[in-house]
Amino acid sequence: MRCGKCHSAIFYTMRLEEAIKQPKFRSEHNKLMLNILYTFNWVEEPIKAVLSDFSLTLPQYNILRILKGSSSKPLSPNEIKEVMLHKKSDLTRLIDRLESKALIYRVVCPSNRRKMDITITKEGLNILDEIYPILNAKTESKLQKHLTLDEAKLANELLDKMRG
């Protein structure tokens, strides 16, 4: 068990009841909500640790991934915001920070001067290429260790159904 912010590898391998020292829940749905939040922290913790080594936050990383996925097509801030995982993030500030790190490029749209076009730079692509194998080793492989492919598909289907 490692010391720190109260999260350890052992801590996360317990059943929810043991981990949060709560033997009973109001309902199975209440337990599910808490289990999702708890599991989110289990997944988020190693991601944040990796990203901090690259001086990035999760929302900044999300923006870089969105821009990479746009196939070099510039995106407007609204298009980015639409698909961001962290919808409440201050997008303008995030874009400013990524631009100051030379990871994105922002220009006024030639066809609509009120719109900004944002693209990922070569440096942004390079940092994603560096981050991906490290994140994969710390997250996806961790999930593969605990879930079969069929279980992962089922979990994805259930989460999609829950949000549907």
C-alpha cells in the first residue's frame, strides 16, 4: 500500500462496501452511482499522474485528442466544446494555455471573421505520441487485466444504455 492522497492499489481492489466502509446502501441504484464515481477515480488517478509529467491537464489532453481526431480539419471552439468530456471547462483558458505551449494553432477563420479555427501542431501530435503508450500501460492494460473483451463490451453497452 502506498501513502498519499488515501488512494492505493490495494484500496481500489476492494469491493465498494469495504473500500468506502459502507455495508448498506439506500438502493442498488444508489450503490451503482457511488460505484461509478469511485471507479472514475480509480481510472482518473493514473491518467492525471501521467499527464502531469507532460504539464497537461485532463481537459487539455482531451482537446488535443479531439483536434488529432479531426484529421487536420480545423475546429471551432464550439465544435470542440460539443465533444469534450469535461463540458464545464473554461475552453477559452484551455485553448490559451495549449497555444502558449505551442501544442495548438489558432487563427481567424478566413470565411467567417467572427469564428476561430483551431488545429493541433506537430508538437501537439508528438506529445500525444509520447503520452499514448504510457497511458495505455497504466489504464487500458489495467482494464484488460480485470475484464475480458466480452466483459468490456458488456460494460460499454450498459454504460451507453444508462446514459440513453
